[in-house]
Amino acid sequence: MGYSRQSLFSNAKAVFFATITAAILLFTGSTSSQSQVAPKLGYHVVHGWPVLPEGRVLGSVAGCAVDSHDNVFVFHRNERTWPDSDELSTVPIALPTVTLFDGRTGQVLAEWGENRFAMPHGLSVDRKDNVWVTDVALQQVFEFSHDGKLLLSVGERGVAGNDSVHFNRPTEVAVAPDNTFFVSDGYINTRVMKFSPTGAFLSQWGTKGNGPGQFDLPHSVTLDQMGRVYVSDRSNGRVQIFESNGKYIGEWKSKDIGRPYDVAIGLDGKAFSADGGDQPQAPPDRSGAVVVLADGSVEERFGRWGNYDGQFQLAHCIAVATDGSVYVGDIKGGRIQKFVRDGK
């Protein structure tokens, strides 16, 4: 059978365009597949967490931590606010100031602390699930059982000082595996103090300033699995790292880290920092959660300044659970929010 030159040309043309079309489809399919396989994951807020009883709101959320069951303790001020005069009342807050939330459902599991605290600040949970808190008005540090029974108090009620038995607005506690504990002290004193398990003074370090080992408002203290001490040096805009004897190791400071108000260390060694922003007299401002690697580089930030879900007016405390969930307390917004990895 014979073919005309025109039909041969038409067939070749059809084959050529079919080949080109197939190649284009293969390329676009491949790039689409690649983008689906390796998306950039981040954190997103869990809407509807927590679940408060009808007619209830939290007060200013100052401290937060996670227990061994991944449930979340929140230390808040209920109806009390920090006065413009900066003169802090020592009259106890009548309503509960410690709330325990189910980390999964957000339901309230327990509340305590009524008629006990005057100006709640930091909260941490040790390996025995005991709860440690600081009160910047009462000038004291307390240890409680998980259900709120007082086990230990350090400092003299309502009396400020800078010696070995007094504090001046202490901010947080970190407990070591041997039950010694560290206190960041604080708004007026610029030091970290170390105590025995019974509350006897052992040592301290820090003076006012911006050099290595100096502080300008040590706002929180936490430990990693190696026993290193991390201090949120708030007004200096950095996190300082020390050995347990106070020997200076280094610092994290960058625009992306911002102004650290609190730091928590995850099981994988990553640090999570609450950037409280600069608090100008008028907005806009900055606030968020920061994921920091061991070398001080920022892996990512999530959240931003604002009052919608996933935003913060002032991120004041941060905690990370064993399942990777991150909890951020907003002291101005009067709430705590839960964040999880995308895809969960």
C-alpha cells in the first residue's frame, strides 16, 4: 500500500506532539508528586482547646507545665491583674489559681490554690509530678503535691531581700534529678540560686549587667537532660546557658529568638521559647513561639501578635509534652493554647 508525502508528514507531526504532551504531563506529575511528598511542616493551633466550664475564663496566665501524663498545669491570676503602680498586694486571691487540663480533651481535671497566692508567676513540674510555683508578691517559692498539698516553702512571706534566705520577686523553679532545685530571682534581684532538696541554700551566681553570667531580669529557668541550666535573660533579649555549678557555657541571642520570657526543652533536645515581644505603648508588636536548635539557630517560629486563635498578645510561658504538643500561655490574652505539628 502506498502513502502520500502529506499523510506521512501528518503522522509524524501527530507522533511528535503526542511525545511532547506526554513529556509535559510526566514532568508536571513528577513535580506535583515531589511537592506532596515533602511539604514544609509547621505547627497549628488546636481550636476549642481547652474547654472551660460555662461562664468561666482564665485570668492572666503566668506559668504552665506538663506532668508525666501529658496533662497541663496552668498558674493564673484569676481576677487579679498587675497594678500600674507596681505595688503588689499580699492579700490572697480568693478563687483557684491552679488549673489542671486534660492534654487531649482540654477538660478541666482539677483546680486548687484558692486563698493561697497573691501574684502567681512561674510553674514547673518535677519528675515526681510535684508542682513548684513562685509568687512575686509573697516573695516565696512553693512545692506542692500533684493534688495541691503543700510540701515545702522557701522565703519569708511578703519580705524581700537579697541574702540566702530571701527573694525579690522570684520568677521560676527548675528541679534536677537529685531533687536540688534552681530559682531565677528575679524582677529585682538578678541571680540564679541553687538549693538542696530540703530548701537549704547551696550557691548562687549572677549580677546586674549584660555580660556573660550577668542578667537583666532572669525571667525563667529550666534544665535539659544533661543538667545544663537555661535562663531566660528577658531584658537582655537572650537565653544564657550554664553548667549546674554556674559556669557559663554560652548564649542564644538573635532577632528571630526575640525577647525570651520562658524556655522549655523537648525530649529530642530542641528548645521551645516564648517570645513576649517588646511591649511598646502602642501596637504593632511581636509575639510568638520559637523552636531553637542546640547551636542557637532558629528552626522555625509559629504564632504571631494578635488576639485570634494561634496568636498571642504576650506569650509568657511555654511547655512541651512527650507527644510533641506545645502549650503557650498568653498573660495579656488570659488564655493557654495548644499547638500540634501539621498532619496531626
